[in-house]
Amino acid sequence: MNNKTISRSRAAAAALTILTVIFILSASVAVPLLWRGFFYLHVRLLHMTEYLPWTYEEICGAFNEMMDYCIFGGEFSTGVLRWSEEGMRHFADCRVLFRLDLILFAVSGAVLAAVFITVFFGIQKCGCRDTASTRGRKGVLGQCGRSPSDSEMHGQCDRNSSESGTTGQFSVLAFVLTTGPLDRGPFFWAGIIPSAVFIALGLIIWAAGFDRAFIVFHKLFFPGKDNWIFDPAADEIINVLPELFFLDCAVLIAVFILLWSVVFIAADMKLCRRLKG
């Protein structure tokens, strides 16, 4: 592997880090978007039917119709609850963000799945060989040529094999997955970055208060608009969406970010051990 290829591999590792961060964030945000039972649980735990004039079925039905509009489109409705044109416009803005998140989740997830499938079959094909030319070398990269620290690392496992081109491509992918600062791969840093950012954000929110953070969030994602400030009499859906629900959604997202971060950090450490030996 020449210096030019190594430079491109490092750029690919950086791109893979960014892609994985996008997956972690979008997958975590998708949880409260798709898990409607999380809202149903709040309806019961907060005893909404005791202080609101609607039944459990009417409250959940209003929420479902609103979320159907935000995710699938169609005609806006909140069931038996009143709504205004301004309120509908805000949910139209939400629809753009929700769909963007789900698209990023699907695309990044598909790409990462393809990477992991390629690595799995590559290890089975290359890493399990035991020939005279590969015996004694550590890790898949060792069996596919030389260590990743050697700028002249070969891109073939067996020059006499008709599959040497495929094996060489896998050695490049293996190098991409094991190169990065502090000798860690892209999945490790993809796990560290979002978790560190959200821990910092959590401390800021704790210091500033959730009310202020909620306002800043809406000003950032809905610039120049104030239709996210609802009149409870005109847009009754806001009555079944208390602040505590939004706070719990933020906590749920943070929990899944941490979980996904742990998964990718662990995956990176295992891949590095298997690929580099």
C-alpha cells in the first residue's frame, strides 16, 4: 500500500467516523419518534385523564394522528382536539426534521451494515488462512501483507491466488477500520464524540435549566418562527404534551446515544484485535 493509498484510507476512516456519528445520533432520535408506547406510558403515569377532558383513547388517538402526519404526511389532524393553522405549520416544520432524521438513520445504517458484512466475510476468507506464507503473522492484516504501520504494506495475501485482488481490497478496508488517533479506529472515535458532546450538553442544560434549553432548541431549529409557542385553547394537542414528556424524550435519546457509543467502542476494540492481532 503506497503513501497515496494510505492517505486516502485515512480520509475514508474520517468519513466513516462521521457516518457512524450520524447513525448514532439519528438512531437515538428515531427511538421517541417511532416508539409511541413511550407517550402512552406518560399518559398513564401522569394521569392525564384525571385533569384533561378527554379519554385515554382520545388522547392517544390525537397523538397518533399528529405523528402520522409528521412522519407519513397526508392530512393534518389531532383527532377530537382543536388545532389552528399556525399550529399545523409548526408540525409541518417538524415533519421536515423528523423525515430527515429517519432518512439519515436508514442510509447510514445501510452503509454500516454493508461495512460489517464485508468485514465479517473478509475475515472468514482472509483471516482464517493458514499457509506457509501467512503462518506466524498476527491478525488479518498480518496475514494480508504487512502491519498497517508499514507504508509498504502489501495489498495481497497470496500473489498466486486468483482472489488476490479481492483480498487486497479487504486489506485496505481493514486498514481503514484500524487507523486513527491513538491507534484507535473510526468506530472508537464515533462512540467517544457524541457521548462526550451529550455529557457536556447535559451539564449545560442542568446549569441553565430545561426551560431555557427548550427555548434555545426551538430557536435553533425553527429560526425566525414563533408558531412553536402554542395557545392551549386553539391548539389543544399541547395540553397532552407536557414539558416532562419532552424532558424524558431528551433523556431517552441521551441513553440510546450512550448505549450505541458503547456498542461501537466495543466493536472497534474487537475489530482492532482481530484485524491487527
